[in-house]
Amino acid sequence: MMMHEGRLKAAFDSGVFVLKLCGDVRLTLCATLDNQAQRLANTPGLRAVMIDLREATNVDSTALGFLAKVAMAVQGRLEQPPTIVADHPDVQRMLDVMGFSHYFTLVESPLTEPAELNELPQIQADEADMQKRILEAHRILMRMNEHNREQFQPLVELLEAQQHDPVQ
């Protein structure tokens, strides 16, 4: 199976922000995701956030960490928690195990579909920036539940050690 390179699409319509993940969404997109999280935190008139994973073939843990960051960026500002649309049983199970159901409402199909989604230009990140983001993403995931804490502790410790010990 050909892995499609990941893409992000977005729409903001009458207070509803929709973020659609397509293809293989990996850490290469996390700068773009992070940018969206920060923009959302400062978006006036935001009423709802929906993340659509139905066209994502894969979402790596770094990208998941930034999805969690999106939820945390808008926490307390919305009447309902952000929604994640996922219709694939494996994806649903993974989100559940990783504690996403505490931060998001997980649904199989959205109530409304946005008219038009625009592709987000990918924000490039250099290696050091990537490493910082990978570390941040996994720290966020570790805060979500015990399962993640155990799963990502070794990685986070490794990344922290690398940060304090620049390779010559």
C-alpha cells in the first residue's frame, strides 16, 4: 500500500474550526499543527472545534500530542469539548487507550460537514525544532493518562538527555 504523505486541511466557519488530517500524518506536520493550536487559543468567537481523522491512514504519537495540545489550547473556552471524528476501529481504540476521550468527544460522523476546507501550507521545522516538538508532544501525552506515562517515559527521558548533551 502506498503511504500518502500527510496533509492538513482546515476551515473556520461561523465559530466552528475544522481540522482535517489526511494521509500519513507524522512529526513533519507538527509545526503546522502547533501553529494551529496557538492560533486557536487566540481566535475570538470560537464556538467549536472538530478534528476529522477519517482520511488519515496513520497518525504518529507526535502528531497525536499536538492534537491533544489543540484541545488544551481551547479548554475552558468552549461549551463542549472538541470533537474527533474517527470511523476506523483501530483509530478509535488507540484514541481511547491514550486518554483522548477525556479531552475530546469521539464520534464516528460529524453533525455537519464544512463547505470547503483549505489546505494548510506546511510549516518547515529544522532538526532542533523538531526535537523540541517531539519532546513537547510526548510530555503532553504523558500528562493525559497512566498508560501514556508508562509508554512514553523512556522516549522522553532519552530526548531530554539528548537536549542537555548536544552531539559534537
